[in-house]
Amino acid sequence: MEIAKGVEMLQLDFYGSSIHPTLLWDQEMAVLIDTGYLDQFEDLRLAMEKVGVTFDKLKVVILTHQDIDHIGCLPEIVQECGSHIKIYAHDLEKPYIQGELPLLKDGHLENPPKGTVNNTLRDGQELSYCGGIQVIHTPGHTSGHISLYLKQSKTLIAGDSLYSVNGKIKGIHAPTVLDIEEARRSLKKYLNFDIESVVCYHGGLSEGNINDQIQQVISY
């Protein structure tokens, strides 16, 4: 689904529901935010090609956090794109993504997906790619979870900090959150941004009175 020019919410089937990586691109390059689950590489390729973006244009992958449905295709992407791809994540997530520590929620996996994080991110940092991407450190779901604000389109990429149902923000998915109170505090950061739309990894796009919807979750 096109959110704005050069901003596409992808959809990958995931055990009867859908997950939503986000693809950004301009004339020079493309940026992928989260990579899907294990064995979804070809699905991801097809989803990108449908909007006219191939892997040879992909220069940057930003991971909101370490969960398996967000880093699952990372090894294949690195293999496909070679040394020119840059991988970004928060410093607290880096050792898990690189395989130095077992994944917090999938530590039982014998051979989890992994890849080298070339660049670590901090709260408030701004990346110049595709019209400007501001990093928001939103711990709670995991300690190094980040969200991303796309300045040009006023879009919030919420990762797993929120979930939505039928186009409306419903709340925090408590069963998968490591610290629910910290997760709730993190949402207050969103109120400082002019947000017109939100992409939840689980649930998809939400629009309309976003600050009011977020405030309701905080106050719940």
C-alpha cells in the first residue's frame, strides 16, 4: 500500500495474518525497515518488485528490534546485496542481531538469523535518507526497540510498540512486551511529533486523529 510518494507499506503473510515491513526509495537508493520472518525472502522480493524496487537498489536496512519476524530475512538480504548494504539498529539490539547473544524471545532456535550491524542508532538521531528519518528510542517491547518518523510524509513507523485493527490503533500487545510500563512511557514521545499516519508491523496503516488515538492508549 502506497502511503506517500516513495513510501510503501509492504504486506507479507504470517501464520494466517500479515506483517508490514516498510520500503522507502528515491532516485538514488532504497531503504527497508524490518525484513520479515524466516523463509519469506522470495515473498519480500516479489513485494518490492511489485512497486518497482529491486534488491540492487537497496542500500540500507533499518531494524526496529531483534524479534524473529523482523530480522528473519536479514542473512539472505546481506547475501543478495553484498558489502554495499548498511544495517542499522539500536546499540542494545546489536549483540542479539549479530548472534553474540541468544534472541530474547526465540533463544531456543539453534540457528537464528543474524547479520552484522554496521551502524548503531540513538534516540533523536536523524538519517538523511529518503527525505529524512528521525530515530525514536521506544523501549518496552525490547530494551533497544526503536520507532522511526518519516519527516517528509509525517509517517510514524511504530514497529511493535503499537498494534492496530481495521485502521485504528488498539494498544500495546502486552503478551509480547518485556516491560509494559516502559512501553507505555515510550508512547508519550510520539505526542511530540506531527503524525498523519502510523504503520504498525502487526495491523498495518492507521490514519486520522493519530495523537488522540495514541493518547487513549497511554491513558488506558
